[in-house]
Amino acid sequence: MRTMTSPSTPSPEELLIDAPRLAAELRAAHPPVLLDVRWNIGGPPGRLAYRAGHLSGAVFVDVDGELCGPAGSEGRHPLPEPKRFQDLMRAAGISGDSRVVVYDAGESTAAARAWWTLRYFGHRSVRILDGGFAAWVAAGFPVTTEEPSPPPGNFVADPGHLPVLDADGAAAVATRGVLVDVRVPARFRGEIEPYDPVAGHIPGARNFPTGGNCLPDGRFRSPTELRTRFEQGGLVGVDPLGVYCGSGIHAAHTAFAMTLAGLPTPAVYIGSWSNWVADPSRPVAVGP
């Protein structure tokens, strides 16, 4: 586990923005930078949806090829190389003082990973469009097919601003604290595994699916509801606490939800299950 001092917990207004408020900010003299990170784990590519229509001014960022590093032994969605990520964010128009809003199709899974990655690399002002593209369209706001060419920014990627775990760190958290597996119960129990070569979970981990973070329409539950959910799940006041999923995408969603609830951002095992099973010597548990 890499230990670092996290900044003070942001307020809900610094984390989430709804469609009407974003529309008003986009009409202002200095609008936020928009990143479209729509993504489907099984395809089709999010870029196709972006080309069919997106928020005006939004730059598309590919989760697989840009937001994350190349798949391999570190996992299916490892951290990107800092210089490459810095260059991509600069090309998207992000500077050190930019206010950034990220969105995906609606459930904010990919958007949360974008939020987490930008925060990890030191960018403080990042919000998620609550309900994503679906909420924007449902509110009657316009979309465009025009692709912007923003002036380059001066963003500097400074890694280490959020806590992360490697495999050894995850095993230690499972022993000394609480390690949360946010995948669906059937994957946790090892009954199915659609993406990785081995089914099951890290020994000692506790299943707490990420789906409960949101309402049926994809918007996040209120901070109060989320805090109650995490308290009932025994995740409040725990130290150490870590979260993981299949490849570090859904884990970032729970990390965001806990931050939105006013709780410390938990350590994320970015390699997650896809990294854990890359080493056949690591133990695997199945069942509840």
C-alpha cells in the first residue's frame, strides 16, 4: 500500500453537478472543461456514441486506451503512465486551474474512474455530471456532433494524491482491516467470471456491490443515504479500508460514493481481481 496524506474531503457541490447547473455554467464566460468518457466493457466503443452526439465542447477520452494504461500483468485497467496522461489531459484543454466536469452514459462508473484518476494525479477541481449523458438529454438540453479543438492546457500530472493498493497491500488490508469487493455477488462467490481467467475473490474480502450507490436512473443517492448505506455495511470508522473490483473501474465508483458521503476516500486496489489472478501463486477464495 502506498500511503499519502489526502486533502480535506470535498463538499458534495465540489463533487457532483446536475444538468441544469452545468448548462448554466457552460453559458458563463469561463465554462468548465468537459470530458466525455462513455465506455462499455463489452463494446461498442464509446467513441461511436460520442460521434453520434455529445455535450457541446466535450472532448472524448477513451477509458481503455487513454484513461488507463495498457492491459497486462498489472491488470486490465492499470494506472496510465504519468507523462502520457499529462499530455492527454493537456490536449483536452486542462490546465492547473481548470474546472473539469466528466460524464459517461449515465451510471457514472467510467466517470468515477476519470474523477479518481485526475484526483490521483493532483487535479483538485473535478466533478461528475450526475446521471451523465442520459440526464442531460432527459432534461432537454442540446447535443452536438461537432468535435472541439481546445487550446492546449498546462496540466501537470503529480501522482500520489489518493491512496492506492497493490496485491500485497490488498492482502494486508484483508487481514488487518476491511477489504471490500464491489463486484456482483455471483462473481464474488466464484459462480461466474466473464472477464478474467479465474473465478472467486481475495481471501478475507467482504462483498459490498457498488450498484447500491445509485438510484435506478443512474443518479447518485444523497450523501445522507450513502453514509447510512456504508454505516450499515460496517465500512465507517474502519482502518485500514480498501476497495477492489474486476479491474479498478467499479472500485473507483465506490471510492467516489464514499467521498460524496463525507467519508475519507478509501484506498483503491487499481489492479483489482485482474491483477490478483495474474499470479497463480496467490490464493483464491470462493463461496459467500
